[in-house]
Amino acid sequence: MTTIRINRTPVSAFTLLDGAEVLHARPRTVMDWIPLVRRGLPATSVEAISRLTRTAQSDLVRALAIPERTLARRKREGLLSAEESAKFVRFARVVELAEEVF
């Protein structure tokens, strides 16, 4: 089991998924995430969340039930599917809430 440790600065799902440069939007409510998820998050979001949570990508995709070969293909294509994007957004929001609590 991997323990996630993030520096003590406030973290948001937006930051974990690589911010405005990559997302080209700044979601402020849950409803704001819907078009981003439907369009598909950039594959670089995976690397950002992995780096910021200090979690190996292999552990992350296993926890989110995304095959590694699928992730490799998405990286080549540049975008995650809507389903994969939803999983990463949920994970990022859980990390954000956990950081607020602890």
C-alpha cells in the first residue's frame, strides 16, 4: 500500500491535475468539471497527479482500475477517455478533501 504525502501547502484537484495551462479552464464547482471530463483530460494530468502525490503511476492506475497499456495508448493519443478522466478527477478531489481534513 502506498502512502501519499503532499507538502503542507493547500492542494486542490485543479492543481493536482496540472492547472489552467493544461486544463484550459478553472473549474470552481462540481458542475464545472463535467465538460472537462466529457471532453477528456489531457494525458499529462496523469503525470502531474502522480508527481504531486508522490505515487507511482503503476500504483495509481492499478488503484483506479485502468490497464497500463491503455494508459500508454492514451499518452500517445494525448487525451484520457471520459471514464478515465472521471476516475482521475474523483481521485484528485478525494486527495484535496483528505488534505483539508488532515
